[in-house]
Amino acid sequence: MSRAVVIHQSGGPDVLKVESIVVGDPGPGQIRIRQTFVGVNFHDCYVRSGAYTTLPLPGVPGLEAVGVVEAVGSGVAHLRIGDHVGYISRGYGAYADLRLIDASVPVKLPEAIHDRTAAATMLRGLTAQMLLFDVFPVRAGHTVLVHAAAGGVGRLLCRWAKHLGATVIGTVGSPEKALLARKNGCDHTILYRTENFVDRVREITGGRGVDVAYDSVGKDTFLGSIQALAVRGHLANFGQSSGPIEPFAVSLLFEKSNSVSRPGVFHYFVGKDRETMAARWFQAIADGIITADECHEYAFDGAPRAHADMEARKTSGAVLLKA
């Protein structure tokens, strides 16, 4: 027997129910993982609320977790019992303390990386890497705008972009979060509740704008992010914490030859790129660029509270369930 958090109907955090499930032996090409930490993301909140209808109900949410390989099915040669692994999966099912998964999905963790660190940084670290290296390759001399700069992905974007030599501007919701953003590499912080971030970006950049804006907020910031771009600047929208983006006239991009993308990490963490991204993630942890500080940890049956705290903006970094 095992435990899983199951959603039977869309709704508030209270629809997350811990239930007993039966997990059998792995079949050919599968492994069974005894999970240690489960990552909680805003995507999970969208799935739970019904904003995303990508999880058939009843179902187990969750995109990422880490743990120890407990059993190996036939045909699996690259993983062994006792290996520590981490994974991200569009197939959901991570909110469990024991699960079966295709052996091609997890990556083996180096011995030097603790499960908690991996769980706190995997999806966020791979997302930040995708945005900074693939969607818009950031280099020294660029100026970048990061919304929600004190959040889980935001902090990694700020720290990594600064490491690459960029000037980093971050928007935050409070003076306390401004301090956290500056601690993580922001050269300039903007309190978006009391300041017009477009005007402030123009002031900071001498009217030029930013080379790239990384926007996980969505509805409330999308059009302003376009206005804050420099000529040939790029807007990467990768979330919608304030709500879905309304249709807009593509001609808005013509004035400064701007571009917009809506990338998803699962389309980048594939094939040979998967090995490159995993190695870069491991190295960033080893170099101290990616850390698991400001991590909020909840008991496994505390999933409803974790969701509620995230939606109330009470968390400022990674959120984990301890399985």
C-alpha cells in the first residue's frame, strides 16, 4: 500500500485528498520509486482549480519528484536498485510516496546532490535554463526583466542571468521580496504594486528597454512587458499566475520588431538536449548558482495548505511535500 493525493473534482485546495493506493511491481521498461520529496508548482494549482483540464479526474497531480529506485523491471540497464533519481513528467502522478514510472523518464542524481536540493530545483532549474540558454540566449551586456523575481523560478533566473553577465531588473510585490531578489542577483527592483514597471524600466534603461522579459504572471503584465522591450526584444511568457492572457493584436510587435514565445520545458528536455540540460543543471548546483535556499517544506498530507499558501503569495521559493 502507498499514499497518493487524489483530485476527484476541480475546486479549492480542500479537494486534494490523501488516499491509499496499491502500487505493484514494475513491468518491462519500468522502475518503482520510493519518493522522498515531491515538488509543488503553480501548474498544480491550475490543474486542481480546473484552469487547466489536462489531468483526467479522478487523478493524481504533480509533475516532479525525487526518490530512490526500489525495484527495476526487465530491460532496464541504466538504473539500479538504490539509485537516487529525479524526474519531471507531463503524465502527472507525482503526488505519491511510491510510484511506477517508465525508466526513460528519471535522471540519475550525482551522489553530491541531496534529494531535497534536487526536488527544490529540478523543474525550476530546467525551466530557467531553457529560458536563459534556449528561448533567448542571454549573454554579457544584455538587460533582462524578470517578473516575480523573488519566486521559485524568478530567483533562479535572476541569479543565473547575473552570472552570465546581464543587468537584471526584477518586479516584486513587497520590500521584503525586493531584498530577497537583490540577494539573488537583481541590480534593480520594482515594487509593481506602487510603481509602474514600464515607466521604471524605461527610466532604468535610459529609454531603451530590455532585451528580454521573462513573464510568469500573465494577464496583469503581458502587454506592459511588450511595452518594456527594446528594439528586437523578446518576451517569453511561461506562466499565468494572474490569469490567462487575452487575445492581442500581433501588430503590436511591429513597432519595435519584437517577438513573443510561450515555451514549455517538456519540449526542450528531450533527446540529446536532455543530457546537456541535466549536466548543466548539475553543474549549476555544484557552482552554487542554483541552491535550495528559501525552500518551504510541508508534510505529505499538507498538500492543501501548500496550495493555499502558494496562491496567497505566502511562499517565495520552492515548495515541497516530504513523502
